[in-house]
Amino acid sequence: MIKRLVIAVILLGLVATGLVGFNLFRDRMIADFFANMPVQPLPVEVVEARATEWQPTLTAIGTVHAAQGVDLTVEAAGIVREIGFAPNTEIPEGELLLRLDSEVQRADLAAVRAQLELERTNLDRQQELQSRGVASNVTLDQSRAAFTASEAQLARAEAVIAQRELRAPFAGTIGLARVDIGQYISPGTIVTTLQDLDTMRVDFSLPEQTLPYLHVGQRLHVRIEGDERRFDGEITGIDPRVDPSSRMVSLRGRVDNPDFALTPGQFARVEIDLPTETGVIALPQTVVISSLYGDYLYVVRDNEEADEDGLIVRQVFVTTGRRSGALVEISEGVAPGDRIVATGQNRLNNRAPVTISDTLEPAQ
């Protein structure tokens, strides 16, 4: 009985040893298989680094205003009798926009005109009598002074009536009426707004460090949200004083407004052209990868350890500079002629084998 038990234990030990040995052998063979299995090259698209012309720009945000734009108000108090405009219409310079009640003032004007006619008649009579030697020079001078005073009174009465009429100071687009007929208004009450939308201005600010690069007449471009167009213009003014609290300098530019696409008060993105530079390597911003250790990209190189046609990628840390649109300046790390991986960087690691599927043209 004991002999059979010993034989069973020995057989069980042999079986267990065989299973463990088989598992170890299998794991080793699988590891050797994957270790020696060739890595399939990954297809990538590349862009060739070139020394090109670089158009550096300064960027800012600003606000669009009309070249001429005012809130219109009246000069005298009174009741609104007539509103002579429709909102959002083009009006010429001098157009009557609003009239206040002026019955009393017109009555005064009529009285002044009557007095002026009387003084004119008296002056003519005194001049005739003086020519005959009947009237004295003193009486003629008094009549002439009375006539001049009546003329001044007439001008004053006409000016008072003119103050009770609101006319367009320049041609432009009229806004909404903010008063109603029959409403009593006083000086300072805003009646409406008038904007000349043919040419617009944009106000923005830049850091004081940019002052040496700015001058009146410099080209600028304006973009607004929801419109893909670029509105071209120029700098028309630079504030001679830097704001001591923000260290910013205020600037103003003028831009054309085709189709009245720009509206006063809009948010604007401003780009200012700086002198063109040559020999600058600029690449699409998407080729640069940022990490805790710095910015890097992948450069395609020949694999000297493989066959003649083998390619690998090398991770190269670079120094980036200015940005313009979709491009970024590469000041260190890349030489003209280098092939830079443009797509598929997330699948790569250093020395990974690759094949080039397409060569892209650098973005402009």
C-alpha cells in the first residue's frame, strides 16, 4: 500500500514539473518571437523645411468705430412736433431730422421783421432828408444804428428757430428714433445716432515694446467674427503717451468697409505687417509637439543600420519663435532640407521605422 502511494506521488510530481517546464518554454518562445518580429514601418506625411521669406506680424484686439459717428441731440427744450427720418436709412448732409414746437419763436420773428422794415423806412427817409440838408447827421446816425440793431435782432430770432430744428451734420446712416412726437425733450436728450459707414476706424492697443516697429501709414488687416474676409487698411494715429498702468500704447487705424460689413462697436482682430525677412525656416504649427521637457518634432532620417531604403524618425527638440497665421518660426533644431513629419506623430517614438506616403507643401 505504501509502495503504491509513493509511486503516485512521484508520478504527480513528474506531471507538475512537466507542466511548469512547458509553460516556461512556451513563454520564452513567445517572447523570442515578438522580440525578433520585424516592426512594420508606419506611413507618414512629411513637409520639407525651407528657408523662405517671412512676413512677421503684430496682433492685437480692438473695437470698430465709424469714421464719423455722433449721438444727435437738440439745443433747446420743447415739444417734438415732427420726426423727419426713417431708421437705418441713408440721409444727406443738412437733412431735417426733427422739429420742435416754434409758434412763439416764429411770432417773435415776424415782429422783428416788421420792426426791421420800419427801421429801413426811417433810414431811407433820413438819408433823403439829409441829402436835402433838412436832417442833421446825428439823426441819420441814430436811424442807421437802429436799423443795424434790428438786423441783429432778426439774425437772433432766426437762430433761435434754427435751434429748434435738428439737421444732419454730415451724410450717413441714421439710427433708431429715441423720442416720440409730442414728447417734451430738453438739451442733452439723445434723439438718434448718425454713423458714416463708408470708412471705419479701429482702436486697439499694443505693448510699449512694439513702439519702434510702428509708424503712421503702416499696413494693417482687420478680421471680425463670422466673416472670413480680411479688411485692409493703415495706421492713422499713434498715441504719444504710454499708459503707465498697463504699459500699453493706443493706436488707431482706418479700413475700408465694403458692403457695410463692419458695424460700429464690433470686436476686431488686428494684424500689423512688419518688414519682410528672408532666410527664415517656418513650419506648420501642427508639426511641433509640446512637452514638459520642451518643444520637439520628428525628423525623417536614413536608417544606417538597415538596408539602403530604410527610414526612421528622430525626435529633435527645437526652439520656436514668432507665429504668423498657421506657421511658426523654427530658430534652432531644423536645417533646410530636413523632412519633418506632418501627420501621425502620436503613433511615433524615437527611431521608429517609417515610410513616406506624401510630401506636403509648406503652408503659406
